[in-house]
Amino acid sequence: RDFCLSRGLGDVYKRQALSQGDAAGALKRLREYENRFDAPHLTEEAAALRAMARCTSEGRDDERAAAFGREFPRSMFRKRVLRACTVDGGAE
């Protein structure tokens, strides 16, 4: 089951959404995923994808990146979210 969920989220990112510049499509697929599963197993990955999609569609937002970092301080998606969301692209 986890594999199927992971593949579904991978589809959001790789095939249909952010990689093709379709942030609205990514957000739609994430809502479908959350509505389908009561307790999503890939909450951190979904949160990262949501942050990146919103920063792509609504503009860069340092606070959105900071909020993700506070919620998931050791996330392996941290650098991706920083690149997508921060004005300086996550330069440290």
C-alpha cells in the first residue's frame, strides 16, 4: 500500500505537475490524495510538494519555507522546498 501511495505522489511531481510547471494540477492531485486516505502515510512528502506547488503558483515565500522547516526540521525535502520557495533560492 505504501508503494502505491508513494508512486501516486511521485506521479504528482514527476509526470503531471511541478516538473511540467503545472502547480495547480499538483495541488489538485494532493487534495485528491488527502481526501482518499484518512491518514496519509506520506505526510511530509505531501507537505513538501504542497509548499513547492504553492511557491510555484503564488510566488516565492520565505515564510512558507520556514514553516515547512519548523514542521519537518530534519526533512530530506528541506533543500528542495528552500530552492522553490525562498527569494534567494535557498543559498546558505
